[in-house]
Amino acid sequence: MSDLKAYALHMGKAKCAVDLGDGSERGEYVNQDYILHTLGRPHRSISLMYCYYPLDEGWPGRASVVHANPNVSFAWDYPYDDYFTYKGGLNGNTEGEPFNCMRDVRRHGQDVTLTLTIDPHVSDEHLIAIAKDLKPFGRLMLRINHECTGNWFSFTKRSTYKEIGEFYSHFCAILKEHAPNVQTILCTGGVDEGKTEIEMEDCFAQAVRDTDMWSIDKYFALHWGWPYDVAERGGNSHSRGNIADIFQYTKRTYDRFKELCGGVAKPMMMSELNADGDVTGPYDQAAMVKEFCDMLKKENATWFTSFSMYQFRDRGRLGLEIEDPNNAEVGIAQPLLNTYKEIIHDDYFSPEMTQKEEVQLPVTLRWGGAEDADGLAIPLHFEGNPHFCEVVFEDDSNIMMEINGKWFYKSPKAKTIDLMSAFFEKPLTGPCDMTLKLFAPPASGENDLSVEDGLMNSYTTIQKLPNVRLRFEPVEEAR
């Protein structure tokens, strides 16, 4: 098809955005191509978990490796947190992790949420170095020393809670000066039933005011004794909550955050959400996540802006997939995966698309982020369900595409992308019109900071539309 037209298209915020955790102390990073093929759409953001304890012996080795000890009986009983180690910062570089993962995430049309536990005693030189590391990665969200009212992470054992709150506010100020593209996420305890204040409010009230976003982590069920014991009835290393109670807990916490800011609202999210299959089994796990998401829709909870599913693949039972114990590169899909897939394809959790005027090529597309991007809509007519549907590019552009509800990625080296899998689960039942949506996130995964507004935006010029090959019968009929 060579007579294609193109229209300006804007991608904006979902009513409730969905993010996804990919890798942690419980699982390895899974590449974005696999996740996209499995779930059929990109996320608003991918959450990556790292730690930064550069003053410690054994750094930058992973804690469970360099401090291996047969007497460890709790996941956080190492000298520093057993996350992947952040290889940037002072005297580091951006050639390793998490930066390669961050580039992979952004190439695939998603923003990065970096969770970073940090030794509160590092100097400003360390914090400035981290800020400069993050500057090329667009509208990145940084969750600093999360679950800060708990007592399990190493940073809580090295400083008072008041000092942790002050460190948070101080790092926020450094980021605003050296990396204003980065938005900070404060993750605290919330307001329990019968209470009027968040947990340790006197220590974190100023951080609530200084942060860009508010968050809590809330598991509907959790086995915190994993992997050192088995959750059994009567045990004391697991719990299960009530979805309605958790919903109200989250709303109370948001309301209190807002009060602490003089009535000013900020984005409220749940940065880790799931039900632990160790406690619920696989069927109730899926049911609990669905119940919470149905409640968000029913209430039209506009105050709640996003949640992050923890996580894609897990060595325990906190993932959409369980890692195959025989091969870490293989995942075993759980019932939750299909339930989650249905949730994220619902309009309530999908980015808003607004088609505008017809455009003439060449055209320059802007990628601000997963909640603010300008692309193209290419109308296509289908005589019925296709037998062949593919797009052929003549350039080395980096493209994310959507048709019939399914998203596809074209890397700079790829030329032909087969779109037929968009019609396997949702075959067409007759003639119809639909649009091929096309966006251009940065091919390198980084923004060009030499551009005037390159801190927040990336640009790609499209010289020519791809050729679309549509056929509605086999090449040769059966005889």
C-alpha cells in the first residue's frame, strides 16, 4: 500500500497508569522484547531495583555473593541490601548496570523508575555523580530509600529515621539542581485505621512536601520469610489482607499526604503491588489483584495515578511468571499473567490517544515519555481478517507500533515487522477500518542533551511512511 495518509497523534496519560517491576533480589532482569511479546503492550514505566553502598567492604559485588554466609536466615541480613549494585556514581561509569537495562526500557517506549537504596552517609559528590548519570534518561522517576519507615533495609540500620528523612529532602534538592528531568518518589508507611498521621510523620513530613510523587508499597498477601521458610497455616512469616481495607488505607494515606502539603495534590501510586502466591495459591492471587483493579475503576479513583506490578518473573511466587528452577532464562506463566494482561488492556489503564490533523512528510516526531509523545496514525482498511499483515521500513528508525490493541517494536536494524499476531487473539469478523499507531522513542535509549529541550524530549524525523502489505487470502489456495 503506497497511497497511505498520516495524521498527527498524541499519546497522553491513562486514568491509571501501569508500571512493571523487572528484576530485584528475587529475580533477574527479563529483556523488554520478551515482555512485550508476552503482554502485548508496553508499560508506562519499568521499575528497576538497585543499591548504592560504595563505602562498604566488598562493593560493588552483590551482597549475597561477596558476603555469603550459611547463617543468613532473612533476605536483608547482609551488610548491605541484596539488590543489584548500581555501577555508576562517583568513580563509576554508565557502561554497565543499571544503564543497559534503562536503555533497553526506553528504546521500547517506556519510562524508567529506578529504585535505589543508598547509604545516607555518602557525600554530596556521590549524589551529584548519580544525578549526572541520570540526566540523559528523560523523564525518569527515582524512588529513593523506599519503605523508609521499615527496619529491614541497611540504610535504616545506619541512620535514625529523622536523618533518613533529611537525607531524602537533601537528595531531592541536589536532583532539582543537577538533573531536573528526574522526579522523586517518596515511599513511606501509611495511615493505619483509627490513626490520623502517616507512620513516623514527624521524621518524614518535610520529605512528603519536598518529593514530586507519593507512594506506598502494599502487598495484598506476603510471605516475607521467603526463601528461608515455607508459608504454612499457623506460621508467623506471612500475612494476608482484605482488599477493601487496603483500598481505604491507601486513600487515607493520600489524604494525609495532601494535608501535609497544604491541600496540594501530587501523583499517588502503589510502587509494589501483588498478592504472594506463597500465601494465596495461584488462583486467589489473580483474584485479589483483579478485585483491587476493579475497585479502582468502580470508584473512578482519580486520586490514584498508577501502580507497579511486582514483578514480571520471580524465583518465588510474586511474579506473573515463576522462574524455572532448572533454567533462569525460562519463565512459567501463572494464572495471574492472563488476568494482568486483561487488566492492562482495559481502557482505564491504557494511555489516552488523540488523533489530530493530517500531516505531510517529512515529519518530526517528539518523544517526551510514555505519557507525553507525538506520533502518527495511519488509517488502514481491512476487507476482513488478514492472512498477511506486515510493515516494511526503508530506514533505521526506532519505532513502537500498535494495531488492533497489540504493540510491536522495530529496532533500527529491523526492516520488516510481521503484525499478524495482533489478529490471533482478536480476529476480525468482517470489513473494518483501523489505524496503525506509530511512535519513535530514542534509538539509543538516551536523549540528546545538545538539543535545546533534549533534557525532556527526543526527536526523530520520519522521511517516508513504511510500506504496509495487507493480503486477505493465502498466496496460493488449497487444491
